[in-house]
Amino acid sequence: MKIDDILKRLTDRYGDRLLKVERKSHKRAYIDIYPKEIVDVAGYIFRELGMRFNIASAVDELERLEILYHFSYDPSGIIISVRTLLNDKDNPRIDTITGVTPAAWWIEREIHELFGIHFDGNEDLRQLLLPDDWPKGVYPLRKSFVVPKRDSRKS
Amino acid sequence: MSSNRSTIPIGPYHPLQEEPEFWKLIVEGEKVVDVDVRIGYNHRGIEKLSEAKSFDQSIFIVERICGICSSSHPIACVQAVEDICNIEVPERALYIRTITQELERIHSHMLWLGLAGHFIGYNTVFMWSWKYREPICEIMETVTGNRQNYAMHKVGGVRRDIEKEHIPYILTKLDEFLKQLDMLKGAVLDDPVIHARLKGVGVLSREAAINYSAVGPVARASDFDIDVRRDHPYGVYSRLKWNVITQKEGDVFAKAVVRILEMFESASIIRQCLDKMPDGPIDSRPKDIEPGEGIGVIEAPRGECFHYIKCDGTNSPVRHKVRAPTYMNFPTFRETVIGGSVSDATIIMAAIDPCYCCTERMMIVDGDNKELLKAGDLIRLSQEKTRRIKERFGVI
């Protein structure tokens, strides 16, 4: 499958439910969907299109948060990134895709602790990278988090 | 059932381990029934740091994610930036990137082979591997100026050229290395004891490898035929002749076979590069990075390394996501360690390449987490068992 074949299969299946389809090059494409569609879309891409889950990456867009789910189709070297926007920054939630692939287990834990996004249905959202005594409600990869300056006079 | 279960804590600090991580093995007798892992002891917030640095600086930061992969992360990073606005890279620079990538693969696989030998108690392999790895580090020093943390890569090219007069030296060293590698390959892959110890141990099925999206040698040893160098071509891999090594078994032995045979391919790739490398500039000197987002993927020694960078037109990234290959390979321990024997746990964890394990202490707990047996009790039980065995065989 070339990138146009993949995008056609996605648009045929989902139609208007894909908010935006951006074909950046013959190797890369970005697709916008509503957060509620993620399990369905990720499941279709992973199982039916046989793509590999690379990783998810969250971004703090100041007025909202977004998560990109990257999938690659290795036979043709294509990476499709599925974008979801979470507008409620005080209580950002999205369904877990660990039912689609266990490969999402750790990254959901990571995004949960670093961005404060809750993954509904993921039973294991314990800390992965931050120390156990990290203060609650402080999300270091949000733009509002400023790295404290180290005072050189203190040891 | 919980009364039969013991917890074996491993880590996070132990002289054997290079990096801190905490493993909690839950065992019933010798059988591992559950595993939990705690990482993050080395979390330095590099993604956050990178947001505060310019594109030129962030390459030096990602280089320090890992000393062993200090060519892979920078290449993935610069490729992500180049993907944002399609920056051209001169031919010669692509060749040099490919050479450093393959040198890194060889020295990393040699390092792993040594550690794997060490973990199964075969220290000769450990000594040999690390000794024969030295010439590769010396070649790396000739090419980049450093044994590790090469400071070689930049957006649009590389920072340092390979001198013509160095090429004969590199080829001679590589020849010597291949002879030693050939000997080592025979010593490891033809050894019946290693076969007996590693075959059928820690099997990761092809379905599980796909399901967990495993990458690199871990995936290829389970017949999941993916390799970024072939599938998402970068550098000059698509112009060279080389093979992707796969195995069907998915056990620890298959992972060793994949890594050992890959080193021969890497050496062949380096020779072809040195042979075909054209003269010319090594840097396209890009000026501005346009707003946008880009993805860089490369095949690090442990598998696909993934960098995502978002830029708003300023000199530093809005977001820089790094995903190292072990992140995907690590969770496969749920498939490979659970159900196996506790004595295999060490080598199975080591087989994905980052992990070491050494039993620090043991304590038997019941369902209420109450200690049932103390160290003195264990020694007494052990002595009693020895006495029973002696009696049975009439030694006493």
C-alpha cells in the first residue's frame, strides 16, 4: 500500500469523521479526529491495516492539549500520525488504547504523569518516570511548568 | 495461593547494573508468576530541557541520552528537523552518517554479547567481546574524534569529515576485527552448552512481538521482519547491498544469532560506504527552520529510535518527543519472563539488551505481607536439606 491507498481506506471508512487529512509527503500524513473516535480508529489502523504502533506524543498547545498517535506501515516506510485535541484542559480525558495494543501501556502512564491526561479504562496509571513523592497535580511537560532555577550557593 | 508466593526485589542499585531500575519478581518456587518494573531513576527531563535549547544545542543534549547510542539519537533528531522543512543533506554527509551508525551498531552488539556471556556465567565471552570491541571504538575515534558522545551530527549534514589518509587504517582494523568476530561467532554459536542454556528460553512469539510493537533485534529474532534501514530508508542504506537478519525461534539464542550476524552486515556496509563515498561538501548549512512538525526514525542497535519535533518558527522546538527502542521492547517481559524459571529471568531480561538482574535478598511473605522466615531460618532449612540428601545417598 502506498500512502494514498492508506488514506483512501481511512476516508472511505470514516468519511466526515476525519476532521482533517493532511498528506505532508509520500511518507508522512497527519489525520485529525475527535477524541471519542480514538479506540475505533487506532483499532482499525493497528488490526485491519496491519500498522505498527510507534508511540504517542502529547503536546501542550497552551489553550488545549493534543495527543498524536503515530503508526507506521513498514512495507512502504509510511508514518501516519493521528491527532486528537483535548479542549478541557482542567480535566483532559481520553479512552485508553491498551485494548488495541499493549504497546500503549507505558506511554499512557507517561503522558498521564507528565501532562495530566487521564486514560479512561487504563487500570494501571501509576507513575512511570517521576519519583513516587512527586507532588500531585504538577505536570512537568505542560508549558506552565517552569524548571526551577538551581541556586548555586546552596549545595 | 499467595502464601506460596515469594517476592524477589532486584535493584534499583547494584554494582552489576549499569543503570538503576527496579524489578519485582513474584515467584512460586522457581517459577516466575508475575513481574513488575519501576523505572525513572535516571529520568533527567531531556524532553523538557530540549524545549529550552536551540536546534543546534538540542543535538548535544540528545546525544547524552545514552552513551552507547550517541550516534543514533542525534541522527534521529536531525532527521526529524530535516523532515519539518525538507532540508537537503549532501551525499557525503549521508555516507558519513551511515558509517557512524554501523560502527555504533557493532560496538553496541559486542557490548551486549559480552554482558550476555557474563550473565550466563561465561566470562570468557565477556572478556573476548569487550577486548575485540576496542578496535571498533578506536575506529570511531579516528572517524569522529571521540570514543563516545561523538558530536558528529548537525541539521543539514555532519560536523566532521573522514580524512582520506585514515581510510586504509580503518579498513585494516576492520579486517582484524572480522577475523576475531568470526572466531567469537564460532565460540558462541557452536557451543553445545550455550545451545542448551539459551535455546527455548524466553520465547517471544511472532504474534506477541507484533502485538507489543517490538522493534530491532528483539522483533527480528521473533520473525517480525522489520528494519528501519530497509523499510524507512535513510542515510545511504537503499544504495548498498546488505541483508536483514531474521530468526524464527524468538528465544534468547535467536536474539544472539541476530546480533552476531548483524555485525558482519554492518562491517560490509562500512566497507561499501568507504568505497563508494563521493567527494563534496558535508553540510548544507540550513538557515531557518520553518514552523511545522517532523518525525525522524532510525535503526539504533536496539531497534527503531523515534524522534518527533514540533517547531513554531523560532530557534527551539515547541515539543521534542524521544522514544528509545527499549521503551517498546521492555514490556515484552510480560510474555517472556512470566511462566519461566527464576534462573532464566536474568538472561531473558538481558536479551532485550538493557537489563541486568541479580538477586539481592529474598524474603518469604504471606498474604498479609508478614515475614514468615528470616535469614537464619533459611540457612537452617538449607542445612537440613543438605543433611537429608547426604542421608539419602549414604554419605554420612
